[in-house]
Amino acid sequence: MKKNASTFNISELLEKASTAVSETEIGHITSFGDGVIQADGLDNVRMGELIDLGEGELGLTLNLNPDKVGIVALTRAAHLKPGSVVRSTGRILSINVSDDIIGRVVDPTGQAIDGGPAIPQGKMMLLERIAPGVMSRQSVSVPLQTGIKAIDAMIPIGRGQRELIIGDRGTGKSAIAIGTILNQADQNVICIYVGIGQKQSTLAQTKQILEERGAMSYTTIVNASASDPASMQFLAPYAGIAIAEYFLDQGKDVLIIYDDLTKHAQAYREISLLLRRPSGREAYPGDVFYLHSRLLERAARLNKNYGGGSITALPVIETQGNDVSAFVPTNVISITDGQIYLETDLFNAGMKPAINVGLSVSRVGSAAQIKAMKQVAGTMKLDLAQFRELQAFAQFSSDLDDRTKAQLDRGTRVNAVLKQGWDTPLKVEEQVVVIYAAVNGYLDPVQEKFLGDWEREYLEYIKDQASEILTSIRAEQKITDDTIEKLKQAIEAFNRRHSEWMLEA
């Protein structure tokens, strides 16, 4: 298959434009305030071009008007005033990326901010780049394992997918994202975590967790904190995807997390209003949808002719009062390939991760699951959704028939199995043996208060006494008839060993 000619040529032109040095133009500032500069005299400057503000500070052109240019300062630029001289650089905004950027914390301009040495010179990657064309992509069919049972079983994510994590503040959105990074330790996936508008202390905690668990050896953090200018928060996700594309071009698999795009949209709204752009719904500019679509469309799984790499995007959106119908949430929902919806009521009830199964969906579905997971979790999502509806109905009735009671008891146990600490990801074969026991009724005789102990001890038992089951699932990617028999025997033997946890007959 030949490369998509139009896409290739446009990208090539942009690459050349990013390094082309035009004759330096000198402009003068006519007004400056709140990080936004209006300057005249820069007649040939380009959109997205870096502007030399003097004293080693830079700005970015975002408005091109007939008589003046709107520039956003990338730093505080406290020395500027009306009449100050600014110069064009001829360089489109790009970031220096090399293999040494892995394990580092950088700002959106590529400068190391972790106290370590500067990033060695590598390849300059454009922050704005056209997404891969349809002909260069292939279908999403390889799982990206999160290590979280509720997601891998019911809302599977594939390499090259864009799956939104959405919910109110404090419902565990970042925890799911960081837990997914921790699970990539042996998956040959490079991770990029983009922090937008977070407190510096929050970022320090995230970095410490990743270091303690050994995850920084395959992770890069791009940070634009709440104390940084809005321009840096606006650029952060584009810097992250530019780094991801550097590894994509090498045929590697990359996971990128945008935490979160709500603050990104707010930063862009601030910049746009200061640039006097027309405002629309909720005071956002009209192109805020395009802002996120051109970012998320750059996540893809390429075919072998283009290297076969992938970028999987997990954007995070914060809602208010569980309102998914607000402007930015509906925009991003329509761009992505599904969403993991976290609910405050479930979180407060002790269900962690607090995933609302009814509102969560993966549009890739079982195509992003190994056969073993399909075998054990095929009807799990529907059964759990029905259980939660039945559970709400049963609160108003004290007289339930035996069939309904049995369905509630089974649902309670499946629900309990899906509870999981964000920092304890499970390998897919471990998830399979746990879910098999739950959906096939082996937990039905276990007392509810012992369900957590049962799962923990059961996994240890399988690893010690029946490790060949895990080995077979990992190698075959499916549960053979022989493995099913061994698994049944192992579960029954384990239950007999722990008869004190069982309900009285």
C-alpha cells in the first residue's frame, strides 16, 4: 500500500516550515496586559510562530489581524511595556524530543523542570500536526490492559483508542489513569502523563508514586501547573502528543493521559477572551470543539506500512453535579470512542472504582479483549446493570421470590469482586480466574463479609498451587477445556479449605 500522498506532503511542508528561518522582523508592542500582547510591524509573521520578547522570553502568535498581531506570552514577561521591541523568529512552535525524555518531567516547551540536566538535543516535533489519515490506520484490536477488572472486563480499551474518563471532582479519575500507567510495567508501552492546571503538590505526589513503583522508567510527565500562565496550560496537551508522536514514528506503542481537558478548555477560554475573540456558549469560543478534536484525532493505531505503532489517549473531563450535558463534556464525548463514567454516589457508597456500568461504554468493545476475557465476561456488563436496577427496586419490597433473591446475591458478589484498589492492578490472567469464579456461582456460598479475604487468598492459592492455570491462559490467550477442569477443581478445593467463610447450608 502506498502512503497517503496528500497527508504526507502537507506534513512534510509543515516540518520544513517549522525550521525555515525567514528574515527577522521587528515589531513594537502597542498594549500588554494579562499575558496578552498586541504588536504592530510584524507583517509576515505566521500563525503559531514563536516571538522573541527579549531577555530570553518567548511568545506565541495566536491572532493575525490586518494592522496588528495578537501574541500570548509563554512566561510572565514582566519587563514588557508599550513600545517594547519584539522580534519574529521564523520558527513554528515545536518541542525538542529524544529518547532521554523518558523518565523526566518537562514543561510544554520541552524544558526539564525536575532539577535534572537539560534534555539532549533530539528531533524537533511540531506541537500542531495533522492527524494520520484513514488509509494509514488500522482497526483497534490489541488490548491495552489497565489492570482494573471493571474496565478490562466490561469497558475494554484497545491500543489506538480514545477513551474518556469522566466524573465529578474526587471520584477517582486520576487514580484510574495512574493505575493504568502502573500496569504497563511489562506491556512494552511508553506512557506520557500530561498534568494541566494541577497543584504542584499533586504533581509531586504523582511523580513520587510512579518512582516508588518503578513506573518512571517508561513514563514522561508534561506539567503546566495552576501557577503557570494560561498559555502554558493551553500548550501542555499538544506538547504531550508531540512527544507521543516521536515514539509513534519509531513504531512504538504509547499511552497518553490528559489530566484534565476541562482545565485546558478553561485556559483556552481565558486566552481567547483576552484576545477579544467572540464568545459563545458558556463563554467558550466557537472553536473549542476543534481545539480538542484536532488533539484527540492524533491518537491512532497505524498499519505496518507506517510503522505499526499506536497512541492510546485517555482524556479526563471533570463534571459538576454529574452533569454530562455541559458544553465541554458533550464535545469530548462526541470525539472519543467511549467513556468511563464515574459516579459520586457509587464512590460514597464504597464502590471503588466508582464506575457506572450503565453510562459507561467502549465503542471498540470485545475487539479489544483477549478470548479468555470474552469467555468469562461476555454477559457481565448486562448482568451488573440489571442487578443495580433490581437492587434499587428491592429497597421498596420486603417480600422477594427465591429467584430474585438469588439474582441479588449473585450480583452482590460480582459487584464485590469488581472493587479494587487503584494501586493494585491485576494481570489479565489473574482477572480471568477471579471473574470466572464470580460469574459461575463459586462465590454464592461465601459470606458477604469475607468476599475481600476470599479473593485475596484465592489468588495466592492459584499462584502457589495451580500456577499452570495462569501460565496456560497467558500463553493460549483463551481458556481451554482442560484449563476449565483444572480451574473448577482448584476453586472447589480452595472453598473446602476455607469452610469457615461459607454460608450455613
